[in-house]
Amino acid sequence: MEEIEAQIERFIKEVDEHALKLYTKASKGKRLRAKLIIKIAGESESAYKLAAIVELIHAASLLHDDVIDDALTRRGSDSINALYGDKTAIMLGDILYSKGFMELVSYDREIAEAISAAVTNLSVGEMMDVNLSKSINLNQELYFEMIYKKTAVLIEATARSAAHLSGKDSEAFALYGKNLGLAFQIIDDVLDITMSDEQLGKPSLADFKEGKTTLPYIYLFESLNQQDTSTLNSLYKKELTLDEGQWIRAKMQESGAVLKSIELAQKLGYEALEAIEFDKNSDLERVMRDMIEREF
């Protein structure tokens, strides 16, 4: 990953030294998309460069997300908007997006179109997330469309592009990437409920407070009686007390909403592994299993 990190920094430095200084303050994350490219396409200059481009684009989307969500932390560290303000975060995101696209044009049409279309969908997904957070959403179809566009679509395009770059079955790897992204978001929604503030590196039970009716909450609403539904409605977009938080967690367990969400994520994961079984790629299998077979 060192070569990819160095390439990212070279890209940003070519644009602006100050932008690079700001970027070094941002949380870097696990580089899932970059790792997928290398695990699928192998190590080469072209793969390293594509990994750096995708990570630039992903970092840009997170900078904008943090502004939209008024998020003051990112993976346990201060966000760029918290440190330097919304305007700086947005402009840095624009720089990363623009540089990523400028470098992307050096690849063939299929790769450039896949990544570009994914970025368009990222923005649509973010807009859907904002609109769906205005009121309680119990429509599973809208939820899955939103998480596909906001989270899964770039991972799908990443896997597709890496496969194309190395002459592999791009459709099979695209399905792996799509399901990885969907399962990742469902598991993330589950962890918001099951993990503590300390384990998450951010406040737990924050989704419902922020207006996000994630899959476990949709399943929970479907199982509650009228009185409990009324209680859960009253907690929407509310700063929860300790007792209220415990009530939500207890109902999630009693109803099986958490377990049902995990089982769906696992189903998606196993379907993805079946799609690329022909490749005998133990690294990709480990990535998926580490996510869907973990402790919750």
C-alpha cells in the first residue's frame, strides 16, 4: 500500500502543496477499494495508479459527506470540516475529485465510464440519503437503492475495473463488489446498534437520531405492536437517554431485527463468493468472511 499512498500524495502535490497539507490531516481509512484492485488485478504500475485514483475519489466523497452530515469526526479523528470549516472541506473534495477524473482519462473507455458513472450515482445516493432522512422510511426498496448508490456502486465499479484491467470476468467481479458494498453498509448499520461509542470511535445509535431509518429499524418497525411503534416513533431524531437507548437495543434483539439484517448481509456475501469461486482468490474470500462472519 505504500506505493499507492505515495502515488496519491504525488497526484495532490501536482495540483497544490496546501491541498496536500490538508489531505494529510484527513483520516485515511482501510483503503478497501485500493486493496480490491490489487487483489483482483495484481501488482502493476497501472493497478497502483487506478487504486490511487479510486481512493482520491472516495476521499472526496467522504469530505463532502461529512459536511452534509455535520460530522465532526471521521474514524475517531477530527474531520476536515471540524478542523478547517465546511468551505475548505468542500474545496478540498473538489480538488480530489477533479484530479481523480483528470488521471482517469488515461484508462480505456470501459474503466473510465464505470468509475465516472459510479461517481454520478454516489451523488444521487447522497441526495437520496438526505431526502429519506426527512421522515421515517419503511420502504425497503428505497433503502436498498440508496445504499447501493451511496456505498456499493463505487466498490462495484472498482472491482469491475480491476477485472477488466487484468482480463478477468468483469461481470462476476462486479457482482462481488456490489454485494460487498451492500453487505458492508448493512453491517455498518448493525454495528451502530450493537457496538459502544468506544468500539465505534463515534457515538452509537446515531443513525436514528440523524433521521436514518436503516434496515434493522425497518425490520423492527415491521415487528412491533402499536404501543411500541408509538414509542419508537417518539424517539426518531431525538437525543436518546441511556434508558431509551437500552430500550431500542432490547427491542432489536427481541424482534430479531438485528439477526435478520446480519443474515441478509451474509446471504449477499456468500452469493458474491460463489460468483468468483472460479478465481480461487483466498484474499477476496477473506475480505468478505472477515466482514460477515465477525462478532456483532
